[in-house]
Amino acid sequence: MNKIKFIAEVGVNHLGFENKAEIYCKSLASSHVDAVTFQIREKAFYDQSESWKSQLSDKCYINCKEILNKYNKDFGIALGDIQTAKICSNLRPDFWKVLSWGIKDISLIEFLIETGKPVYISTGISGMEEITSISKKYKKNISFIHTQLSSEIEDVNLLAIKTMRENTGCDISFGLHCSNFDVLNLAIVYNPKALFFYVKEDLDFEYPDNAWAIPISNIDDIILNIDCLIRSLGDGKKDPFIAKTLNDEDKPSILEE
């Protein structure tokens, strides 16, 4: 089984404050995550009707990237339109995430591929026909993220990871939008390329991505537990049981049956 990447998504949970964005990065840089994403939306989104609808400066994003790269963590940008991508290209992210509606923007996908950086495409609003069509054009240059834009556990549909991989031949990641974080443990059975999950500070606050965001203080425990559970998957072979060296009194009773 390939090593699963753990990708923490700040999204806009920095609430529009640059100091908070950097605090997130400093905290996550010392955690077990492999990468961090920030969501940068189209210009019209930033109408300042909410604090988190205030745009961060390029300098802030560059500082965040430097903080993360210093600790060998990747810095990613999540976006959904070609205009924003062109503006953000000067930030030189280590990878891109295409937001769910961006899968319909072929010019966006082609532009991101041309940067030479990994491109993850979210499929939260897409059916298999659309996903398969995109994979036929760009199979060698992209991977997909299976996610459902619902916090209800009945809507998670983890089996779609396997179906998408079989139909596209692409790597498939999983993006958590469910309020039950144990879904991440179950997702590893389907060998996702990466696990994407939103994060938030340990504050009693209603974040833009709140119900499915993991408190930063819980992240390492969750990742270490997943790493442990991955070891239980094995290689899929069914070999005869061979007891390890044990004292007679320590041997399992099954050996005596």
C-alpha cells in the first residue's frame, strides 16, 4: 500500500486575518501533516460582508509557504477559476487543488497542468460520466478527490473511491466533509492517495468550514492512529499462520486446537 498523504485544509478558516493564517501554518508545520492548503476565491467573493471574505495579501501567502517549506511541508492553493489561477501562479504553490465547480473549467485545468505542479481535482458536484471524460483528456497529469458536499454520514459513499479508480485509472484521494471524523479511518481501506481534511483553531467559534473541520490539537492523534491502522491492512495475501518465538505459556490457545 502506498503511503497516504495527510493534507490539512485551512480553507478560509483563518477568518480573513493574516496573523491567524500564519499561526495555522506554524502549528501545522510542527504536526504530522504532509501539506496545507489555503482557499483563494474569485475576486467577487471578497465583498467583506464577513471577516473571512477579506482577501489575504500575497506577502502573507509567501510567508505561509516559507514557514511550511522550512519544515518540509508542502503549500497548496485551492481555487476554482482561471483568472484566480493566473494571479496566484506567482505564489509558486507546491500543488494545486481545483474546487468542485472548477472541474468544468477546462482552461483552468490546462493552465494548472502547465505549471508542472501536482493537480488534485475535487469531484463534489460531479458524476462519473464527467469525471471519466476529464480523465481521458488529462489522465497523466491529474488526480481526483472523492468528496461529497454533505456532512451526513449516509452521503459519504467511500465505495466511490474504488469505482473512480477503476473507471479513470487515476489516483483517487478522499476529502472529508462529514462531521464524523472516524470516516477517515475507514477511508484507508480504499487506498486513497491523500486524505484532505479541514482544520480549525481550538476555539468555540462557528467557522466557515466548522462541522467537518478537525481541531488542530487533535490532528496528530488522528494521524498517528491512522498510521497504526494502516499496518493492519497487510498485503492481501493469505498465508499459513506461523507463530513467532514465544514461551509455551504465551502461545495462543489456537495453536493447540
